[in-house]
Amino acid sequence: MLLLIKIKERIDNVNVLDRLKVELNHKDYFTDEEYTMYLQENELTATDNYNKSTMQRNLLLTVIDILEAVSNDVDLMRTIADGTTNMSIGECIKLLSTRINDIKDRIATLPIDSEDEGNGNFGIMFTRGY
């Protein structure tokens, strides 16, 4: 029982940056400062405690942004496709593309916050007279 309490405390005290790194399998594609920039672009603060129910969608959008940046950086792709992976750059790009699509599918299954419902293009189309 004490072990379960400690595990829950540890999970509850994970900050957003650390949770992002878990989602990226602890791959150091960029510096923490660059990861923080990507988080901020998706309205997340790196030092906040991660709350899955309110932050998961934006965290996954951040992961997509990072993986797209990685796939667009040929030099970075060369380091990923080095001799330790036994994959070509093309194979790495294909795997990243598959991972990005899987994350997009995962995002599509997440419930939309009531705050966000009125902000989509569908709502704008009917409220602006398009």
C-alpha cells in the first residue's frame, strides 16, 4: 500500500517538461530550452505539474511539432539513422511519419474541452456568416 502511495505521489508531481520527455522516449532531440519553447507554443508551461485531463491534447500537439521538426532536419535525421539503428534516413522519416499519424489518431479520440468546442472552424463558419 505504501508503495502505491509513493508511486501516485511521483506521478502527481511530474512536471510538463518531464512528461514531454517520457512521451518522446527520453530522446534528446533538442535542448530543454527548445522543448520549453515548443511547450509554450502549445500553451503549456514546462515547470507546471502535468495534469492529464487538461493538458494531454496540448502535450501531444507539442510532440507532433517536435517530431515534425526532427523529420525536417536532415542533419538531425543523420544522427538518428547512424550505425546504431541500422536504418536509413528514409526509414527513419517513414517511422516518424507513422508515429506522427498515430499521435494524431490518439488526439482525435480525446474528448474536447467545453471551452474549445466553440473555437473550432466549424463553429466559426456558422457564426461569421461564411
